[in-house]
Amino acid sequence: MFILVNLKAYACDPLEVAAAARDVAHDSGVRIAVSPPAPALSRVDETDVETWAQHVDPIDPGSHTGSTLAESVAEAGAVGTLLNHSEHRLRLADIDGSLSAADRAGLETIVCANNPRQVAAAAALSPDAVAVEPPELIGGNVSVATADPGIVEDAVDAAAAVDPDVAVLCGAGVSTGADVAAAAELGAEGVLLASGVAKADDPRGVLEDLVSPL
Amino acid sequence: MFILVNLKAYACDPLEVAAAARDVAHDSGVRIAVSPPAPALSRVDETDVETWAQHVDPIDPGSHTGSTLAESVAEAGAVGTLLNHSEHRLRLADIDGSLSAADRAGLETIVCANNPRQVAAAAALSPDAVAVEPPELIGGNVSVATADPGIVEDAVDAAAAVDPDVAVLCGAGVSTGADVAAAAELGAEGVLLASGVAKADDPRGVLEDLVSPL
Amino acid sequence: MFILVNLKAYACDPLEVAAAARDVAHDSGVRIAVSPPAPALSRVDETDVETWAQHVDPIDPGSHTGSTLAESVAEAGAVGTLLNHSEHRLRLADIDGSLSAADRAGLETIVCANNPRQVAAAAALSPDAVAVEPPELIGGNVSVATADPGIVEDAVDAAAAVDPDVAVLCGAGVSTGADVAAAAELGAEGVLLASGVAKADDPRGVLEDLVSPL
Amino acid sequence: MFILVNLKAYACDPLEVAAAARDVAHDSGVRIAVSPPAPALSRVDETDVETWAQHVDPIDPGSHTGSTLAESVAEAGAVGTLLNHSEHRLRLADIDGSLSAADRAGLETIVCANNPRQVAAAAALSPDAVAVEPPELIGGNVSVATADPGIVEDAVDAAAAVDPDVAVLCGAGVSTGADVAAAAELGAEGVLLASGVAKADDPRGVLEDLVSPL
């Protein structure tokens, strides 16, 4: 299982979460990455945690003020990027373009989607992985794998029907080891989580619990 | 073959094109529809031509100022709608939402896409049809079926692999009966065209030529 | 006072509201206009009510699929257009471009804004009028002129400081003649309203009440 | 005069330009800042050059994936931010919101605009400065102060009429000391430039020339 901690634009200290994630990944052998805001990428990368971007734009190097160039996040240490998060939805053509940009810069990719139908569409664009996250469960206390296990299974089936090489992750409401175990049981190869770690009083403790069943 | 004439925001008279399309469709037995700007839908529909919208938004009836509600275009006489034209690209989630809105209002749907990969993604959302239109050929003098026949064949294959019930159309540069014949030869079930008719001195003559090989 | 009824994308019958507005305007001598969805413009205009668009795009005639051309809404009978409604906010440069497009097509313009600072900015672009509508009061039961009279006075002052030729309207929560009278008292030259009429059981009765103090 | 070097998403080495700008600013006493892509902010700041962001979003800390939080760029060392660059145009309400966010994080602000009318609108939102940059001259070889001196004078007058406390900068095509002198002559308090430095073979030499008349 792959655990990706999305720090969004939370008021947390990215370096504290990064250090905890690095340590728990090291101690457990579980793959854990942290996705901070773009201005914090290089400092997070210096902690030696696996570092991901939250977004890259469908652009080549050039005259693009205020955009996020794939090469810029790679130079800052990112090895992968989320795309089309429900808080930053992209046009279909721009997901395609951002995947090309990420590929050009050597970034791994996870395209988020709201439901199995959109998961299939995303899988058709050949990212490394897709993630199903029902928007109504994001930020809540109930894990997608508990609240709506069918959506995870349907997402796994939908992606496999289009391209069996595309991994499926799930997210929304994930905060415990039991949630991770349930996601794995349903066929997910990883989980996205955010507030469960980023807003926790004890991020390290939450991360240790998350990997405990693995 | 289905011939859809997109009038975009051209300075042409929508009613003149509509009358010509109605007559040529009647005389030839070929299905021809006209897609005018939203404010002209009801007047175009009164000519008895098959009338399509150029876009509908992913909204339910309610507090949405300046948006295009599927029910509003249906009440004005539209029986179908284009979505995600390269001049009006939509977010993946909004294509999904607009398809639901169109379905709710009983509208047939064609989702446009730039290349076979995006065609596959669009097909995964289960529209009635997808249309491949390479942006660099739109508005030009060379038909997609001539300039890049492989892209049409690849689009047909890509859609069929995802959902064989989704028809494939092609567009960009189509303006003659030979273009329509070439598109049919490559597996397309219809063509989108715009400037070839809308900017023609003799739209009726162009339409007669378009249907001549069918 | 100018009363503009924005029908948004409500499920109401635009023609019923239009007929009521036409009659009440005629009987009272008060200027009342109706702003329906774009596909209903020409049918609303046929009722002989003053007809406004909800939005026009910053485009010239040409290759723009799914956009709203100023000339198209004018041909459908609109004599004016709202711009930058809080449900359809525009880029600063696009408000400027849409005002040019509206001017080209002979349309009167009202630019909406959330607060007096944005009202001043909008007034600097020289529309015919600006309208202050606090987003948090839109769709509610309390009129802006009652809930926050200071915002209306500040908007009137802010616009006058930038360009005294720009009229100021107000909106949000307006539904009674007392609301209209309060708005006039604060210096507004008109009101925008929507749900108060569009969702009323008796739109004609509401309109008669609205004009009663004038 | 204030010289702001916008590195956009150019393929240049941000640290090389930053070191040159720091040295030339130190040696000449002229204020020079560098605005790199967000992922490079902290490394640029470590060179001790004055560091600016290219954009911040109109958001508070919280659930915003892939957005640019004002506090995040400030923590990375930025002391100011561009807003509404012609390559990243913002909605009027979002310029207002981004200015509030920048203010909250203690960032200085420059709002870009295309013409004197939009300059006046931007000035009404009370940024620290506005910058007039005709889009058709951006990236070219002719300075705005040479190609269209009237637009700079009109922008200075337009801003002063709305708020005399808002400084006016100009940009587009600036690449020599003569351009800077001409801009100062027309009333500008600073210049924005990009390709003139970022794409130069010898950025340090260009910067030395830029400050030579000051």
C-alpha cells in the first residue's frame, strides 16, 4: 500500500509532518509520501521524505506567470504529482496535457476522480494511478471504504476494464489503520489522506496507526 | 452519416443556413442538424430543421445566472448538444455533470475531444457519441480525414475499446462531399463542420455537395 | 427606479413572469425589465416586456462555440445585459472586454459587484450602471437595504467618486415595495431581484407590491 | 525606481539571475527584486535577493489542494506578489480576495492591467502598486515606454485620479537602461521585466545596463 499525505493549504507545519512520515516509512517499510504546497516542496524534500506536488499545469517552459511547471516541482524535489483533485478540477484536455508535462519531467502521476465513471475516463489517459474520492466524504470522519465500499470496488473494476496497468487508490475520510486495511481489502493499492494527518494533534501517532495493519 | 453544422458565433444568418439544411436533409434523406448560438435556438427550431445546442452547463434548475440549463435549450427546441468543443473545453467532472444534465432533459450528446486518448476518456463517460477534432485543423481548408486519417481510425478503435455503443464522429476542415465520404470510409458515423457551411457564399450548395456521396 | 427581474436558471415559466412585468410596468409607469436564460430571450421579447441578457462574453463574432455573443442576444431582443453576477464572476480584463462587446451591440450594461471597493473598480470601467449585491444575502429573505444599509450608501459614494455618470443599483433579498423604497432612500437608482419574483406563487402580486411606493 | 524581474516559467536558472540581481542591487543602490516560480521561492530567497511571488490565490488556510496560499509564499521568503498578470488574469472579486490574502500575510502587492481603464479599476482595490502592460508588447523587443508612451502617462493619470497613494509601474518589452529612464520620465515608479533578463546570455550585464541611468 502507498500512503500519500496531502497537506493542502492547511496551517500545519509541513516539516513536522514530513519528518514523522519519513520516520514511520523507514521504521515500517511502508511507502509514505507527503504533498506540501509548492513553496514548501524543497524544504520538505530536504527532510528525505518522499515528496509529491499537489498539481502541475499543462505547460511547457516559457511565458507562463503564476503557473506550476512540472520541471520546477521536480527541481524542488518532487517525484510525483496529484492531478485533478476535487479542489482543483481540470479540463479533460488539461489533464491530458498535465500528464504529458509530468511525464516529460519524470514525475509519477495520480489523477483524482469523483466516481467510477470518471475513474475510467482518467484511466484512459494512462496516468500511473487514479484515485477515487467522493467529494461529499472529503474532510469527514467516515472513510470511503466504510461509507461506500461499492464505489471503491467499482472504481477498481472500471480502471481495470480500461487499462489494467493503472493502479487505483482511494481517499476521503481515511484516518486509521482499519481504514487502510479496508481499502486494501477492496482492491485499492493505496490511500490519499489529508486532514486525518495534517490536522492531527499527533501526526506521528496517526501515521503509526495507519501502517499498523500492513 | 450524421452531418452537424456548428454555427459557432459567426456573423452569418442562422435562419438562412437552417432553411437550407432542412431542405437538403428532406431532399436527400440524410440526417442534418444545425447548432446555432443559444439565443437563436427557438427561431432556428421554427424552421423545422433538427436543432442542437452548442453547450449545456453541469447544473440543475436554480440560482445560476448566465449559465445554460439543459432544460432551457430543450424548451427552445434543441434535441441534442455538443459538449467540450475545443473552443469551450470543460473539466472532466463537468463533462460528466453536463452529460447527466443533458440526459435529464432528454438531449442527445456529442462530446468533442482532441485526440484518440481523450476520445477514449470521453467514451468512458457514456455519451451518445464522441467527435475527434484536432484543434490545429479546425477552421482550415484540409479535412481531418485527408490530413490525418490515422487519427480518425485510432479514435474509432479507442472508443470501441472502451464502449462499442458510443458512435464516433470527426471534424475539422470538413467542407466537401469527398471529405464526408473519406470520413465514412475511416469508420466515422458522422461529421462536424462549421466554417465550411457557415462562411460559405452558398450554404445550400455546400450542403448539397456534402450529401452527394451518401 | 429601475426594477430588473433576473430569472436565473429557475424552473419558473419565463413567459408568465414576462407578461406580468409588462403589465405592471405599463400600469404603473415604472421601468421593469426581465432577464431570462439566453435560450428564452426571443420568446420573452415577444411579450413586449423590456428584455435583458444575463451575460455576454468578451468576444467578437467568429469561432467561439458555446459562448454568448453580444450581437446574438441583441438580435433575440435584449436591450441590455448583466455582467459579473456573483454567480458568474468575470476576470477584470473580461469585464472590460464584455463592456466593449455590449457597447458594440448597443446593449445597456449593469456590472455587479460584491462590495463598495469592487463597485468602485467596476465603475472605473464605465458601464451604464453598477449593482452592489453582497453574496451572503442573495436568495435570502432580508433585503440588502435593511440588513446592511451602509453597504448601499458606501457603494453610491464609491461609484460617485470614480465616475458620477455611473448609476448604482442594489440587490440581494429584495422582495417588497418597502425594500424598494428603502433602496431609493439610500441613493440607489434601481434594484435587482430574482427569487422574490421568480419563485413567488403570484409574481404579478409581488411586482404590484414592488412598485406601490413609487 | 523599482525593478522587478519576473522569471515566469522560463527554463533559466533562477539562482543565477537571483545572485546577479542581488549584486547589482547592492552595488547600485537600486531596488531590484526577482519573482521566481513558487517551487523556487525559498532557494531564491536564500541568495538574499528581494524575492516576490508571481501569484497568490484568494484563499484562507484550509482545504485547497494545488492553490497558492499567501502565507506559504511568505514563509518561503517572498515579501510581495504580482497579481492578475496578463498570463494569469483573475476575476475582479478574486483580485480583491487575493489582495486581502496578501495583506494578511504581510506581502506587498502589484496588480497588473492591460490598459489605463483597467489600471483605474485595479487602483480602486487599493493595492500598493499597479502595473500597465499592454499584452501585445509583452515578450517583444520594443519597450512600452517607446512604443506607446501615451499608455504609460494615461495609466499614471488614471491611477492618480482614483487613488494617489497607488504607485504605477510599467512593463512589456523593457530591456535597457534607456527603457527604464523613459519609463521614469513618463511618471512610472518602476518597471516589470522578464525575458529581457531571464533569457539574456548575460543577465548581470543586462541588469547593470538597466540601472545605469538611475
